[in-house]
Amino acid sequence: MIRAALDTLGPAYLESRRASAVEPGAVCLFGAPYDGTTSFRPGARLGPTALRLASVGLEDYSPRQDRALEDVTLLDLGDLELSFGVPAPVVAAVKALTAEILAGSGLPLMLGGEHSVTPGAVAAVADLHPDLVVVQLDAHADLRPDYLGERNSHACAMRRCLDILPREAVLQLGIRSGTREEFAELRQSGRGIYPREADLRAALDALGDRPIYLTVDLDVFDPAFMPGTGTPEPGGIDWPTFARLLDALRGRRLVGADVVELAPQLDASGISAVLAAKVVREIILALG
Amino acid sequence: MIRAALDTLGPAYLESRRASAVEPGAVCLFGAPYDGTTSFRPGARLGPTALRLASVGLEDYSPRQDRALEDVTLLDLGDLELSFGVPAPVVAAVKALTAEILAGSGLPLMLGGEHSVTPGAVAAVADLHPDLVVVQLDAHADLRPDYLGERNSHACAMRRCLDILPREAVLQLGIRSGTREEFAELRQSGRGIYPREADLRAALDALGDRPIYLTVDLDVFDPAFMPGTGTPEPGGIDWPTFARLLDALRGRRLVGADVVELAPQLDASGISAVLAAKVVREIILALG
Amino acid sequence: MIRAALDTLGPAYLESRRASAVEPGAVCLFGAPYDGTTSFRPGARLGPTALRLASVGLEDYSPRQDRALEDVTLLDLGDLELSFGVPAPVVAAVKALTAEILAGSGLPLMLGGEHSVTPGAVAAVADLHPDLVVVQLDAHADLRPDYLGERNSHACAMRRCLDILPREAVLQLGIRSGTREEFAELRQSGRGIYPREADLRAALDALGDRPIYLTVDLDVFDPAFMPGTGTPEPGGIDWPTFARLLDALRGRRLVGADVVELAPQLDASGISAVLAAKVVREIILALG
Amino acid sequence: MIRAALDTLGPAYLESRRASAVEPGAVCLFGAPYDGTTSFRPGARLGPTALRLASVGLEDYSPRQDRALEDVTLLDLGDLELSFGVPAPVVAAVKALTAEILAGSGLPLMLGGEHSVTPGAVAAVADLHPDLVVVQLDAHADLRPDYLGERNSHACAMRRCLDILPREAVLQLGIRSGTREEFAELRQSGRGIYPREADLRAALDALGDRPIYLTVDLDVFDPAFMPGTGTPEPGGIDWPTFARLLDALRGRRLVGADVVELAPQLDASGISAVLAAKVVREIILALG
Amino acid sequence: MIRAALDTLGPAYLESRRASAVEPGAVCLFGAPYDGTTSFRPGARLGPTALRLASVGLEDYSPRQDRALEDVTLLDLGDLELSFGVPAPVVAAVKALTAEILAGSGLPLMLGGEHSVTPGAVAAVADLHPDLVVVQLDAHADLRPDYLGERNSHACAMRRCLDILPREAVLQLGIRSGTREEFAELRQSGRGIYPREADLRAALDALGDRPIYLTVDLDVFDPAFMPGTGTPEPGGIDWPTFARLLDALRGRRLVGADVVELAPQLDASGISAVLAAKVVREIILALG
Amino acid sequence: MIRAALDTLGPAYLESRRASAVEPGAVCLFGAPYDGTTSFRPGARLGPTALRLASVGLEDYSPRQDRALEDVTLLDLGDLELSFGVPAPVVAAVKALTAEILAGSGLPLMLGGEHSVTPGAVAAVADLHPDLVVVQLDAHADLRPDYLGERNSHACAMRRCLDILPREAVLQLGIRSGTREEFAELRQSGRGIYPREADLRAALDALGDRPIYLTVDLDVFDPAFMPGTGTPEPGGIDWPTFARLLDALRGRRLVGADVVELAPQLDASGISAVLAAKVVREIILALG
């Protein structure tokens, strides 16, 4: 109803910003509030707004990186207005905006929404960088060919990435839930990396200096730290582990990222949104 | 994971029940846990399970109707297993099961899910009863031709019913939210009925002894009574008003019904699910 | 942390909008997110943001007024950035912005925050309109001279208005909680008006065609409809009553308004914010 | 753990107060935090503490009664320390303390806990007043002979009262849930009174000037007003109805009362506890 | 009210399953939804249903055990229908069903309910296996002789086990809360085992190849991971620790188990029920 | 409203206790329920009551310290009645009561409220012990000179302590959020101590046998363990770390302490209040 104040969160703002706003080297944040294929507990569509609001309680300065938001160019392009229900046009819209950001030499940083939006962004980045490496932090393998007949389901996000990237180029960290078939593939491929800084460094070193896209499904964190997510899975990582994994990525060629699966209404305490916002801050500072 | 205990809520149970279970005259309850096109707050997919669990706290006996569940034949066919995302196959699955129930001379009673499932049930009932009258209790007109391009959206539920039924056959009670165009149509058609027993009786009497399908979007209730729904709208009806409207329908040819848009996780107090269960009990006793 | 997307909700946006934005006849919305003197349950500072977000689920069109937001000029000036703790500078900041809006011939519509912000707005409006009438909808009399020594407390809001307006010019509707002294004053003054349309019309008619400022403390509603407020008091009004009271004000000289005491985090179901947003929509359409 | 600050809420305080504290004519408040037989949703044991804490947000003055707490003698005897599980000793403990209060010419006012505590208090009062009349406000008839074999269940509370009082002496208002048998008895006995002031006055007048015990099961209120109760039942009364029923009792020989079934943790908004506290305030002022 | 759909969760289903269902070697799951003696925060009665519903979000496959539910025979016998209040018949009913399962050569796996149900199951298993060893994971020693006079209280669960088993046969891991006397006994007996895989292995090795019953009070986990429990105690274990302790049990003679004290309504985020369900999955796979 | 039962939590009780109650060597607990300058999420004013209520679920005995509350003299002086809004008189009131406790040779233990109350207590203790050392456990540096113009803001708490104590006398542990300037000062001063027992012991040993005041901002814990706090910051400590830090303080000259920033209504599960109560228990046993 009240549009004026929410322009920045909507399409009009987005339109007006797009042409002029994307600056070379700028981190270009945008939301993809879609949760149409969520199979367990919906609500990830509310993630981007909750994350922005929760960010108010955080400082701009990162002691770990000794770097503050004032040191980077950050543009918030607002949220995509996405159709409900059918996922294919959603993936297409994500790909289009990502391509636009890349065309302006910006660095895309997408806030989900469920994981099914990731293949759209990866497709756009891979068009520009055919030797792209994707680093996935996640509790779930997301390697199903389809889920109840839907190929664009969140449960197939990495399978869709593997449609366009070779198996070796997709590193999967933190996976602790999947089918027997998914784990067999993970083990055989050697791309199920232990979520430890040294193991990630080793895997990346072996791949050489290739551009990297980071996708963080927030359920990689233990549910104690991230209760507000659609499919919590006990046994996840904590903040220090995440911070060390990010250390392993810093100084490499990070060309884009996303942070998905925050379902804030499942966590009335708000700590999930705060954690997501801190993840985003650290990624902004590592990207920019 | 634990399938054995949930058989009755799933497809295996449904399959095994279908052939034998539908008895002539039986009220055949089933869930349609879909919320893929919800535009504001998702969660209606969790409605059927919450409603069944909340029903434990209610008596089987209705003082108003002086009738108890033991006086009717009630079959619970469990929940449809529905694809996520795309709504068209959902509507088709609802239509198929409703047709099957009708083929066995049962009385379908569907638990939503969002309102977009209703056109599937209405289509099946209208195939059998071409002179069908639909009585809608709802806060929203749901008369949009499409919503963000999706014709099967919950915001288009009654428009889809009007694709197969004449304008005069769709009575809309409790509507208090819509576009200027929707209200213009409501006023011009004379089918926006005041939610008062006498007005409903008069409208039904004018239509003669035609079969009736009742669709209850639970947001017809004021949010005070029904906080757990996706699009709450202040100014709704209360329980006595609902009970009197149902009085106006009893003794007529009720041939099917649905109760939709319970989003239980939005209401931690649980009163929404209890109210929904009481609505369902009264409809079972009126139908059976 | 993420400032870009929230500019419209913050001071930078406000600054840039002020000079150019206020148009003659425009309804100028702004937030005053202060709750420093709340005595029972804090959180009203979160009201403006929650109200804007909840407004997404509402239509722009009001069937009762047959008028939509597109028919008025609505400007959202964002939120004042207010100091924490001490209330006096808060009241001053509210007065200053209200005066600025009035100087541009705009119509101020303030979103609280707690009720202590109202005297600031009333003071600015009364400077322009010395014959101002204030219509208060509230559960509490707010007539204390001071509260625990603080004269700018929310419990003193109407007393502060009475410092600058005569007793006859302040109509108090819906009051059902106060001290013996407050009720004695209410009864003796004849300004404790029964919250019924006819009584409000009669009181306003007796005052002649004077400019009116409307202050709505949302706890005037029964807690069933408005659980998300700091000091809920059973026995309040419902939506139809509010709508009729607003009918009594429409067509008169409404020159400003506020809606205060939404404490959204106390109501996880979100119905309080939706009701507040509908109150605001109806006031915008009545003002503009 | 922290006993000192909670002395007044515990047994040590109770012991020390008993001998000296009960003054003739004093309203003697005490808690009976028991919910061992709750069949649907437990938590009524937390009622007394929540009610006391919520009372902080209410004024001492009742505009309806034009009377304040300073006009009566109110003693808070703290909470009984009750065994868990087995209900019989709980009922006995309630009876013993009630008898002690009556022996000191005090007026007992018990805060539940579930309804199963009421027969203990009624037994003590009936020992002193054999012509006692019990007025029950409740959604449920509570007339089962036993429930799953337990005669002291909350579902049998009024049946137990009828073990010691004649059928005519137990008036039941607001009942809207029960078995066919319970409603048959209610109708046949003529003691199912419509919850309207005139009907209650008529029934009491017919009984003559007999002493009255009032038991308020808070689920007599509609769940919209009282979500925080174990067995919510749609279709209940609102505050004005309650206030008028209490008007019908004022000026008669009220000799004791209880307010039961507040389960505060089911209602995070806290409005249930506030309503319960206002009910208690009005009863204190009517009793004292 | 709606019985048909809930047959599997109730006694009719149970009856029909018992005779035929228990197969040799099958893991026989059943619920014991009792919380009558809970002293702090009730609600464990809702545990079994919440656990089953939460299990939907988990995979059937355990990467740690490389084993899936399809590899074992799992029968869900539904929930015992238990009297409210008095604990002794509850313990008896648990013992009876456990004995029946054992008579059919099944492996009992009980879902609580509070810890007071465990002695019933242990008694039945010890009748069959007099050399039984009980491994308890718990925050609390549960060694009180009685609690407020009740010998069947949850606070006495292990004391009751020690009535029928020798001190050496009861290993207690994770205990971090108790009285001075309980800790003195723990230390003196040497049966307070540090919750570390090696220490558990050593203790079990010293006992030889004896049959083992595992009882998991979910409050052994830190409240961060398991907020939904009646008596949370800071300083508990995490998922990796639990998984390693279970590793120490696998390959030994596990003959029965229970998982108790999930109080799901205390944790609106649902992560407690998900963790409980994962605990149950791992135990099923270790048992079957 | 109900004062009698709450005397111990209020000023009358406090007055009557002060003169007589403070015994030499007694731990004197009191609440300072103030949150007027909270910048993100208010509610710390509700901390003291929630902490006392949650303490019911904890044992009196600490296995780690092998010491129980019966071994110390504990007095609960109830809560200060504090003005709302303006912080300066709050700080003064805290200082006055702390001085009174010290005058009676008691050991002050304050429950916040927000961190802005700490400088009042530290000032009183430093008057008695000019060589005081303050040990701060906190996520935030709290070293701002002022915050939005307010020098008594919670964000300035340690800066205010540094107005009266030398830089070396304020040890800051657990700090992981602040401005670039705050971290520069922390690093340069060497008083940002790693939250590890050995590091704390080393720092304290270097300072010699000086009296110590411990201030625990509960957000030093990770939000997983302490969601109920105003400004949660991921990456915090857990219970074992806290317990070891307290080990480093035991046996030294602890002369006072506070535990602040519990905002219980943000955490419906209640685990935050339980953790706070356990922190308080361990500090009582270390102090007394």
C-alpha cells in the first residue's frame, strides 16, 4: 500500500537505478524473494527484507578483515519482483539482472529466497567466466535430477549448476544430508570437501587461479545458530568455521556470491537474520 | 522420515482408501496442502495437518445442530501429494480426486491450502451439477483475471469459477477488500451479498432448489478470531455470524465444500486452527 | 549496516526530500520511532517500519470511502532519527518537522512511536490553527500532570496538549482506563465522549467548523484486534466502530493526524500491524 | 534458586502470613498452580504468576464500579505449593486453605490452575454456607462423571460440585461445548443460563438472597480475547458481556470466587494475562 | 474430533497393529505422551506428534552410518492413550506394551513424554535381560528417592531404575545438574561417565557383552540446540558429541531405547523437534 | 495492580529491607530494570523478573564449584524503581544503592537492565576501592565517547568507566563488534584480552592482588545460547568458556558484579533467562 517509502525495495527503484547505478567494481546487492518450491517450511521470500532490517544492529566495521563498508562501493538494487508459483521465469529474471550487473562490471551479491535462484546467477556468471568455480556451503547436496517432477526445485540447485559446469568445478562443503545416491556421487567425485579452511585452500589451490562464485545456503550453519531456515539439519558449522572458510576465499578471484534460505518468520528471536546479515557483511568486504 | 505413522496423511493411504472407502453419502475429507501462489505470507500448506491436530480439543457434538459426528459417515482420505511451485497440475489433481469422490456418491470436503485449489473442486462438482451455485465466504473478491500473469493464482479463484459458472450462480459474502474494478463488478452484479442470514436466505430462495458448493476462505473471519491466515483483513465476521450463515445453508442441497487459507504457523496460540476445526465440524454435520 | 536500501527510512532521504517534496495538499507521512518513556512493555519504536511492511498485504482501494491512494498525493518522508532516552528533544524534533510540512501546505500524518510524540505535532498545528480541536481515540486518559517526575511521558500526552489548548477543544473517545482523578476530570468536563458516531458528530457540530487533529492511540481497539501494543486494555472498540467514527470526521476540516503505540514485536501473528496499516490507509484517504 | 525475592510467591511466605494475615472482610487472593489433568494443552500452572505480573499494566481504579483497590482490603497469600501429578491431594490442599481463610472471616479468591481445583474451594465454602449457589462462567459443561477414569479431572469440575450441592444451586453460563449427555442435562435442569445480564438476574432472584460463589473459567471468553487457555472454544463472550454479568452479581452476597485456566505461555502477546488480571480486579472490587 | 485421519496415532490403530504387527527384529516405535509430574515447564506430552511431523524434513539416509530406513524394519505402533495426572498407571502401561513388543522379539523404541516413563520400559526389558545395562544421556541425575512425595516423578527416573538394577549397570553421561547428594553418589559410584566416546567405550568394555538399553533425555543437549525441553540446563553436548557416543554403542547389543522430554511448543522455530527426529533416526538405524 | 505479592519486587520492600538487611559478607542482589537508551531492540527492563522466575528450574548446587546457595548469605533487595527515559538519574540511583550495600559490607550483584547502569555501580565501588580492576565480558567495546549525543548510553558504558579508572584497569574480553576507532584503542591498549582462561589469568596476575568488579554483558555469549538480548552478535562464547573464565576469577578479590542485557521477551523459549540465571548462580557462589 505505502509505496513511496518502499520504492527502494521495489521495481520502480530498481528500474531507475539500473542504468546509472552499476559502477565498475561495485558490490551490487539485490534480493530474489522467491520460495515457490520449498518442500518443508516456506518463508524464504521474506529473507531479503528481514536481512536488511537486522543489519541495523551490526557495525560497518569487520575486526577480522580490518575493513569497513566505507572502504567498498556498495549498491543496493532492491528486490526483483518475481512471479509466484512457477520457478522457471524466476531463474530467468535472476539471470537477466545478474548479467546486467556483470555488464556494468559490478559484482553481484544476491539475497534469497530459496536455493533454486542460484542457478540463474551462476548461469550468468559462467557466461562471462567459462572457467568458473562454484563453492557451495550447504547442509544438503541439492543434487537431485528433479524433485517431484520439478527440475528447478531448490533440491536440484547444484544439479542445475552441474548442467553448465564440470563436476570438478563445484566444491560442496558442509553437506550432511542427502540420499544415498547423492552421497555416493559426492564421495566418488571428491568434491565433497570437509568444511575446514585447510581443505578448502587445498582444493582451490589445485584448481588454480580461477574465478569463484560463492553460494551460501544458510542451513550450512547448525540450527542452533540459524533456526530461521526452511530445512534445518543438526550438526552444522558455527561462526568461527564460516569465518575461516571465508579467509580461504579472500585474496582469490571472487566474482559473485549469494546468501539464501533465510526464513525469518521461523525465528522470532531474530538471531537468524542477524547472522545472515553478518555473513553478508563479511562477503561484501571480501568481494568489494 | 517416519512414514508408518503418517500413512494416513500420505499417498499410500490415499490410494488404498480410494477404491473401497468412498461410500454413498459419506463426507469425504481430504487435504490440498498447496500455497505456491501466496502473495503475502505463505504457510497454508500446513493447514490440513494443523486442523486435524487441533480438532482433538473439540467435542464431536454440536449443540447448535444437536448432531454429532457419530451421526454421519466421515472418511478422511488424507492429503493429496502435490507438486510444489506450478499451480496448474495442483488444480488438476484436486479436480481428479473430487470427481472420484463424486463418482462414489460421496460428498467432498477439501481442506486447503490456499484458495487457488477451489476452482479444481468446483469444476468437478459443476461437471456433475451444471446448475451449481457457489457460496463464497471471504474477505477478498478474488476476481482478478490474472495476478502477475498467473491465472491460477489465489487472487483469481472466483474468476476461474466464473469461467465455468454464470455470474448469478456465485454469491460472495463478507468481501471487504479488492480493487475498484472488483467492487464495481460486485455491486453491478448484485452478487456481493451482505453477510447476514436473512440476506443469504433471500438470495438462495431466489435461485430455487439448486445444488450448492460452499467455499470458506477463513480470512472472512476478523483477524482477531483468525490471525493464522495469509492475508488478514480487519473488519471480518465472528463465530455467531458464521453459525447463522450456515443455518441458512442447512436443509438445502449442499453437495460439497472447502475450507481454505489456514496458515497455522502464523498463530502460535493455536486458536486459528481450533476455529478452522470447528468450522469444519459444523460443515461436516451440515453436509452429511 | 545496509544503508543504501534503507535511505528512504532514514535521515539522508528525509533531508533530500524535505525541501522539494512537500506539495500543497499532499499527505506527508513520517515516522517518529520513539518509546523511551514506555512504562509497561516497550517496542513502539518498531511501529513505523512494521506498519509500512504490513501495508503490502492491503489494497489501495477503500470500499467504504470508494477512494483509492491514487486519488490523493501521498509522500512518505521516512522516519525522524530520534535520540534515545530523553523525551524533550524528541517532542521538539516532531514539532519542527510538522511545522515544516505545514509551511509547505502539507497535511502531516505521523506514525508513532509512543503517545508522547503527539504533543509535538499538536503544538505545531496549533501554532497555525489556534482554534484547533483535537480528537483522541485511546484506551487511556493520558491526563497525568507528570509520571514519575517526567512531564513528557506517554501517560501525560493529553495533559501536555491541554497546556496549549482549552479543555473544550480536546475530545477523548474510548477512554476506559485511568486514575480516579482522571475520570473525575473527564466526567466534569464533558469531553469524555462515548465512542459512537452520533455522539462524536454531536460534539463536533457543537464546536462549529473548526480545524481538527486526530490522534489515534491504537490501544483504543480491543486487545483481541490489537494485541501488539504496549498497554493493552480489555473492552475496546472494533473495526466497524472505528470506521463509523472516521465517517463522522470525513467532510470536516481534518488538518493533521497521528497513529501511535503499535508495538509489533508483541504480536507475532502480525495482525496488529495490518490493522494499523488499514487505519492509516483510511486516514490518508480522509485527509487527502 | 533465588528464593528470597520469591518468598511471597512460595510456601514460607504463606505459612508466616496465614496466622496473622487473614483479616475479617479482606479479599484473600491465592494461587493454585496445578494443571495435572489437563487433556489438551497444559500450562495453567503458570497462570498465577503471569496474572500478577500482567496486573502491573492496569490501573487500580475501575471506572465501571467507581471504586479502587485502595477501597478494599486485599491480601495476597501467595501460591499453594502443590504436588505434581495426582489431583486428589491438590483438591484437599485447596479446601484446607479456603477453610482457613473463611475461619478468619476472609473472602477467598483463588487463581488457577486448571478447573479441577474449584471443587476444593466450593467444598470449603459449602461447609460454611450449605445454601450456597455456584455461578459458573465457562465454555465447557464440565459435567462428566469421570474422564479416563479420573474423577478429579478438570472435565468433571462441576459434576464434583454437584456431588455436594443440589442441581438448582449450580448456574452454568456461556456453555457451548459438551457431550450430548451434558447438554441434555443442561437443558432439562434449566440451569444452563443464557449469558445475558437479565437472564442471570432472573435466575438469581428466583433463588432468593443466598450466598454466591463465582467460578470463572477464562475460556468462557472467545479465543480472540483469551487465546492463552488450554481448551479454547470459538463463540465465546466479550468483555462488555462479562462486565454486565458481574453487574448482576454486585450487591448480592458474594462469598468467594475463582478465576481459572489461564495458560499464559500459549499467548506470547500477553493479552490473555491482562484480561485475566482485569477480571480479577473487577471481582476483587465486587467482593471486598 | 477427526478420528479417521488420526487412527494411526491412537488406540484403535494400536490395537489392530499389535497382534500382527510386531515382527522379530523390527524396531517398534511408540509414543508415551505423558507429562503429569513435570515440575518446571510442561508440554512433553506433545513430543511424539511433533517429532513425527518434523521427521518429514529429514532424509531416510544417514551418511554417518551409511544406512537408510529402508534397510531396517520400522513399525510405528502409534501412541499409548494414557491417563492424565497420576503417574503409576502410566508406568504400568508403558511396561505392558514394552513387554508385548519384546514377546514378539521386537526392539522397543519409546518417544516421551517426560522421563518418568522410562522405568516402565526398563522394567520390562530387565525382566527379559536381567544383566541389562542402562546408558543414560541426560543433564540431570534423576536420582532423587522421591520428589514432593511422588516416587514416580521425572526427577526420580534413574532412582527407580536402580530399584531393579545394580548401581554398576546404570551409566550416566552428561549430568551437569543435581543436588549435592546426587553428585556425591555419582562420584562415589564411578558411574557418572564423561560424555566422551572413549570414556563410554571403556566403561562398556569393562562391563562385557551385556544387553544395553539407551535412554536419551534430550536436555543432555545444550539448550541452544534443544530449547524445546522442560528443564533446559546450559553447558550441554552438541550433535557431533552425540553422534560419537552413539558410535560407541553401535555394534553392541542394543535391545531397546527411548528419547524423552521434547516439549515442542516451547520452541516455535521447530529445531528441537528436528533434532529429536534426527536422534531417533540414528537410533533406529543403530537398533534395527 | 496486585501490589501485595510483588512487594519484594518493588520499592516498599526495598526500603524496609535496606536498613536491616545488608549483612557483612552477604551477596546483595538487586535489579536495575532500565532500557531507555537501547538502540536496537528494547526489553532489558524485563530482565530481572524473568531471571528470578527462570531460576526456579535450576538447582542450588554447583557441581563445578562444589558449593550451594546454602553456603553463602544471599539477600535479594528487589528492584530499583527507576524513572523512564532520561538515563542520568538512573545511573545515580544505581550508584546510591551500591554505595549503601558497600557501606554495610555487602557484596553488590546487580541485574540489568541495559549496560548503561554499570558505570553507576562501578563508580560506587571505585570510591571504596580506588585500585579497582573491572573485568568486562561483552560482545561490544562500549567505548564510544557518546552515542547520538547521549553520554550515558549503553554504547558508552566502558568509556564512562574509563572516566574514573585508568586504561590498564579495564580488561575487555570477548569483544567482537565495534568501530574502527574502538578496535584501534583496544589493540593499542593491550586491554582487549582473548576470552581464554590462561590469558585472563595472566592479565590479572600482572595487575597484582587488586579488587575486581565483574560486568557480564550477556551478549558475550553467542546468540545461539543467548538469543534474548538487545544486540546479538554472532561468534560469541559458550558456557564452558564462561565457566573457565570464572574459574580464573575465583579465589581473587571479587568485590562486586553485574549481569546485564537480558531481554527475555525476545526469546520465547526461555533459554536465555535460564542461562542468565545460571551465570548469576555461579557468580553468587564465587562472590559469597
